[in-house]
Amino acid sequence: MLFPTPLLDALRAAPATPAFEHGARIVTRGELLELIRRLTDALREAGRGPGRAVAVKDRPAAPPSRTRRPACGCTNCAPTAPS
């Protein structure tokens, strides 16, 4: 299997399990999966998909953005510098 399939399968297998913490906020695997789905849908609606490059501004809550690009088939670009 190619990335991100194993990761998405793991999120689906235990949706109530915490995926990560950001400050006092705990994000479950199910919440992360839903965020990835919404972001992937937005990329597709914007005309992005297999073979299209997407640049993403790095920030603390970046894990969903790092997963959404491969989830819709986009290639990775170097992250932009934080402002």
C-alpha cells in the first residue's frame, strides 16, 4: 500500500483514540480523519489532484495539511516559511 492508505486505515480503525495534542486540545483520530476529508475535498474543488503540486504554510496544526495532499493525489512542495 502507498501512503497515505495505511495512515487513513489506522485512523478509521480507532476513531476515539487521541491522534495528537496541541496545547490543551486533544484531537481524536476520527476528528483528524474528518479534517483530512474536508481539506481533501477543498483541494479537489480547487482543481487539485493527482500530479498537481500544492504548497502549504507550515504551522503547529500542520499534520492534517501534510496528509491531505497525498490523500487527493497531489505532490508535495517544500513548505513555505512561517510569517
